[in-house]
Amino acid sequence: MDQLVLEGGFEESVFGAQTVFRALMDAFANPGRAQALQAPLAGPPELSAGLAALILTLCDHDPPLWLDPALRASEALATWIRFHTGAPLIADPSRAHFAFATAAERLPPLAHFAAGTDDYPDRSTTIALAVPALDGGPVLTLRGPGIDGVASIAPVGLPDDFITQWVDNGALFPRGIDLLLVAGDRVMGLPRSTRISAETA
């Protein structure tokens, strides 16, 4: 683990982080369209390449970071995060600026995270949720800014009541959480402004 801590970041830290950040901006500007991420040289075994890349890009010494219980249990992962980002780790999701979960069953309801305030809607949580795949699951219909009419996605591994949770999240607009779905080294953005419904036959 000592070697991983020292060498487990991007091959070129600034270039790698900039590449991932551009992919994230594209993901949120084009909801439902998967973007490729610049994977780090190596990351802790608890993290997919995509989640590791997002932590290296988004997190620093200031914004509080929430990890799901399985991730929080790894001292090696905590050491890796502290070394590469300095991010403060917290257990309370309502205080998190960023949150990372390796499976839907390890993610609290979206309402447990920070939704921001009317004056500062940006003080909300951005959640990165690892899913098995970005296609092959139940078809969902997307509408809203950044979408030309209607778009369809079919990620695998969302919470069973995801649509209900997302409708409740949308009702808070301009407050609300933003969601990143991560499969391997690909990411899909679902900003709070996106309306999502189950596709009907």
C-alpha cells in the first residue's frame, strides 16, 4: 500500500485532473451521455478506475467527503485519499460536498444529503455512484436542459425507488443533489435539472 500511496495518482497530475474535469463538465452539460475518464496509474482495490479518478479530480483539503460504509472501513483507502487530496472524511451525509458509493444498497436516500439552500444552491452534495453498467437496465426517459427533446438511458444498479427519489429531488430545484453514475472508466451525469421518468410501453 505504501507504493500505491506514492504512485497511485495520475501519470501527470495536472493534465490528468484537467482531462477528467472536462469530461465531468461534458457529462453534466449533456445529461445521459457517457464520457470517458482519464484513469489514474493505480488506485486502491476498493475503488473502480472511475471513482478513483473522480476523487483525485474533485477532492481537496476543503470540501467534506462522504464514503459509503464499505469504503469508510478501509484505512488503506483513507490513507490514499489523505495523501493525494487531503480531503476531510465525514460520516454525516448531510454535510458532504462530495459522496462516493460503490453500490446502490450502500447509498442512503438522496434526501439524506445536502440539498443546498435557496441563497446558496451550490452548497449541495454531488454523488458519484458506481454501477455495474451504463446500459442494459430498465429504460429511463430524460428531459431538460442539455437534452434535445428526449433522451433514453438504461443504467444497471440504480436504487429500486430511484424515480421517486429523483422526482422528490427535482421538486427542490434550484436546490438538490447532482448525480454521477460511474461504470469502469466511464461516467454519466444527471444534474438536478434533469427530469427522469420510467419509459412506458
